[in-house]
Amino acid sequence: MEQPYIRLNNICKNYGNSPVIKDLNLSVRKGERLVLLGPSGCGKSTTLRMIAGLETISSGNLYVDNKRMNDIAAGKRNVSMVFQDYALYPHMTVAKNISYGLRVNKINHEEIQRRLKKVISILHLDGLEQRYPRDLSGGQRQRVALARSIAKQSDIFLLDEPLSNLDAQMRIGARKELLKIHQLYHQTFIYVTHDQIEAMTLGDRIALMDKGTLQMLDTPYNTYNRPSNVFVAKFIGTPSTNILGVQFKDGFLIFKEASIPAAEGWVRLIHQAKQPDLILGIRPEHVQISRTEKENSLNGTVSRIEEYGNQLGVIFTFEGAEITAISDHRDWKEGEEIFFSIDQKKMYLFDRTTTRTIGYPDE
Ligand SMILES: Nc1ncnc2c1ncn2[C@@H]1O[C@H](COP(=O)(O)OP(=O)(O)OP(=O)(O)O)[C@@H](O)[C@H]1O
């Protein structure tokens, strides 16, 4: 693997007695777009702020380009940051907001003008240079905040939910803009969000966190298709992955009573794991439902239908558990008996004790 550019080694952060980040190890490559994703309060912003130098590190080491950064002041780190609320200076015009940091850093006038012109053009802020933040729309303010950070030309670009105040349509446009900026400047991006779509579309890799710990660090494809544990499987994807307890015995996966023969690849992995008590995960799009019985199909009763516009979510009960399937057909009725089968090529099996995956058959 390419030498990591930013390294977090065993980083912990406590506020008083409460640990917020627990033994975090994370490496980011130069020029990579890494997304920190996770539920509210999991420690994404805290992690970003420690990298920026806005928050002290309780223990562990932060390295950038092999240099220990723990005690380097924020202003001396080669980073720029965009905040969720943009943090623009209200009494400065757009042009002044963008150029202020450059003036403080004693960049010469011609260079400031050159950078200003370029970022104004990249972010479509032409004509707004003399306006004040209060006279801008939310989207324009967000672009000014981005422009101000880009103009600094730092190697590391830290973004803390920069699009969360924009409406859905504007977010799509802004995502394209961010990718364009990255193509032009190749900075190392660390991007915080709790929006999965944003994480999937913007990240080369996703670091998924929960309760201050790293749950998985991998590509968007692997995060979705090869979750490392039950938390990842449930967090990524909407509607959420169905989770069912199963026991492996004599080649069969046994639910409470019903059972299906386990596919060969899974049998091998289960033997390797030496763990018959498992958790089965299957995404709603990989549960096939039908009115007719098929080989190895199981049966349930439809309890609810959810409208997704182009498809329906069919929620049915099976041995007391609720399972969601996605269907293109629209004629399912509440209360009707259905048959369903699980696509074993697409399912996940986790160790019930550790909740970690036992592996994937095609690996
Ligand atoms: N200054 C502080 N003092 C005490 N606790 C704090 C402080 N700042 C953050 N926390 C706590 O640390 C935890 C992590 O917060 P953080 O803002 O990093 O989470 P997050 O994942 O970015 O959440 P969100 O998506 O809601 O912004 C939370 O439980 C939060 O309440």
C-alpha cells in the first residue's frame, strides 16, 4: 500500500471522564477522499477537529507526512476546514471573506488577486464579490466558504458536513462541485457526513464509526456489499438489512424452526469459523417473494406495505421476526401468505458473539 499521508495512531479523546474517541487507528493516503460516516454523536466532528488542531488529543499520535502533529498549533498545520455553518465573517464582503486568511498569511497582493479570481470562477461567484454574507442564499454562502478554503491551497481539506444546510437538489450540484475541486487541486479530503449517499458518491474510502470506534474502513462498494459486522450491515442501505438469528447444523441454516440448506461456500466458512451460532443479514432487495412455493422457499405473512414510488416495500412476519422485501409488483395485500427465498450469494453471516462477519464465500 502507498505510504499513508495522515496517520491516526491509537487516538483517544476524553471530555472529562467520558471517552468520545476510543483507540482510533486510521490512515489516509495523499490525495485520497476519505469520508467519516456514522450516526449522530459517534465522534466524526471530534476526529476532524483533532486533525485540524482545534481539539487536543487525549492520547495517541497524529502524524502528517511522518511528522508528529499533536502539539502543532492549528494555524501552523497545512489544513483548511469548511464548517457546517460556514463560519463566514458577517462584516466582510465575499471577496474579503475569501482573501482574509491569505492576507493574514502575508501572501502578496497579486497572488491573492490571482487566487481570488480563480476560485470565484470555479465556484460561480462572479458578480457577488462585493456582497455581504447576509445578502447571499444558503447555497451561495456555502460556495463562499468552500472558495475561502480552496484559496488557501492547503494540502489537507477538512469538511464538516458542508452541505447539510442545502436542499436535496443543491446538494447534488454541490457534490459535483466538490469532485471538480478535488480533480483540480488533488488535496487530501477528509469529509464528515451522516448521509450515506454523500459518503458513497464522494469517498474513495469510507471510515464508518460508531460510539467513538472505527467499525469499517473500506471502499463504498465493500462497505455496502461486504460489511465487516452487523452494525455496518444495518447502518448502510435503506431500507435496512434484515437481521435474523440462525444456527448451523448438519449442513442446514436453522431459523427458529424452519431451515434451508446452506450453500457450499458458506458451509466451508462456517466450519472454519467453528461457530454454529450465527446472525444472517440479507438486504431487502435480495429477498425474493412469490405467491408460489419454490425449492427451499420459506413462508411468511404480509403485515405492511410501504410505498417507495417506483417500488414497494413488502414487510412480512416470519417466525415472529419482521422481514422487508422490495418488490416491483404492486398487488401485494396485507394479511396474505407469501413464500420467500434468500439469495445466498448476496447474504451475510456474522458470528453471534462478536457480531463480525465470518467472511465471504467468493473471497
Ligand atoms: N466540548 C465537548 N464537551 C463534552 N462533550 C462533547 C464536546 N464536544 C462533543 N462532545 C460529545 O462527544 C461526542 C461526539 O461528538 P461529535 O460532535 O464528534 O459527534 P458527531 O459524530 O460529529 O455528531 P453529529 O453528526 O451529530 O455532528 C458526543 O457525544 C458529544 O456530545
